[in-house]
Amino acid sequence: MSRLAVPKTYKLYIGGKFPRSESGRVYEILDASGGFLANAAQASRKDARDAVVAARSAVSGWSNATGYNRGQVLYRIAELLEGRRAQFIDEIVASEGVSPSVAGSQVDEAIDRWIWYAGWADKYTQVAGNANAVSGPYFNISVPEATGVVSIIAPQDSSLVGFVSAVAPALVAGNTVVVVASQRLPLSAISLAEVLATSDVPGGVVNILTGSPAEIAPWLASHADVNALDLVGASDLDWISLQIAAAETLMRVLPPESGPDAALPSLARITAFTETKTVWHTKSLI
């Protein structure tokens, strides 16, 4: 006897929970041939504000964790993603219409990027910080610290690798994120939220919104409690207006990137979301 299909309605990921959009709206996720895959929540301005509140509440705990601990947490994400590799391959095949081998390579690349950034978590401060050469009976040391809440428009033409590439570097330094997933290819981002919820990532450290970046991005760009804005996936939006809105609160902004090289792993993507603290300390005169 044949069974009825069980269409799934995916929710948002805010504060470690999976709420529906307060607007009640959903939109259809389609496969590569235009067929129905699932429904996804269409986030609203209120959802974006709730996500920022959740991210702000998690900044202190995450940024004050040791770099070694953050690295362990990021590595744990890679472990769980590896364990659900087959699921993500199936989702990418359905969403993007690529072969299983191509989808497998994408999942492997996403796992490798989590591991790459996990390795930097307790090392980037030694590279980005320094002991300054000063003349006098004191030490002068500069250390990079998290900038706070980072809003991200994820790459829109990549279902998993682009999403991971945008989110992971912001987490390394202790930032929390509010990320708008690809509108057309959100399935892997939503499934990754399930991985995050069952890993060691504290609630509120990563908050995932689905829906229209054009609708959500202006509210994030103008939000006074957001410290940085990564427009890596905003090349099709009016991103100049988003930069102008962000300037009102002196928000740090990274410009859009496009193509397969968007958000390639780099130390620069980690330090882009840090502030440098310089400390002076007297030397003993004995």
C-alpha cells in the first residue's frame, strides 16, 4: 500500500529554538526541476529583531569562552555534519540538481571548512595580536577581541558551502551571528540548524532566518544593536543602501562577493570581525 507524502514545514532557528515566523508566512522550496520539496518560514522584521536579541544575549558567554573551547565546539559541528553526510548529499542533489558525487564534494568541503576554522580558534590571536615596541618601563600589548553581533547575508547560489564559509569565521573570535540563508536554496542551512541544536553550540550564538534577503536585510543593516554586517551574498540587493544604513550606527561592513571564490577561508575573514584592545602594564623596577 502506498503512503501519503509528509511535506515538511521548516521553521526558523532563533535562540536555540525553532519558532515559526511571527507573521505566519511560509514559502515553497523547489527542487532543481521546479517540483515541491518543502515549505520554509518567511521571516519578518519582528523575527529579525528577535534574532538580534537572542544573539546579543549570547555574546558574553561565547566571547568569554576560551579559544580552545570555541575550537572544540566548532570541531563538534564538523563531527555531527560528518555523521549526517548522506542526508546533506540528498538535499543538495534535490535542491541544486547536481550529481551525488558533486554534492558529496560540497559536503566534504563544508566539513573541512569547519575544521579549518576550528583550528584557528586558539591561534589567531597570536597572529593578529602583538607586543608593541615602546620605550619605557612598561609592556604594551594589542589583542583582538570579538566585535559582538554580526549579521550576515549568506551567499545565495550555494546551499551549504557558502553558508558555512560565511558563518564559521565570525564565530571563531567569539561573535554571535544572525544569518539570512539563501532564499532559493535554504534546505541545507535549515538542516544545519538541527546539527547546531544537537551540538555544543550555546543557544543564540547562531540564529538562522529564511525568506527574502531584500525584505530582512534593511532591518538588520539599520539595527542599532548589530555591530557588523557581512554582505557577502548581497550582490543582487541594493547593497549600497544597506551600507548607508549601517553607517548610521558606525557598523562595520564587508562588501558583497560573488562566484565560487566567495568567502574563501582566510585569516582576514576572522579578523574582519574583531576589535583591537591595547593594554599597558608597568614593568617591575626591581
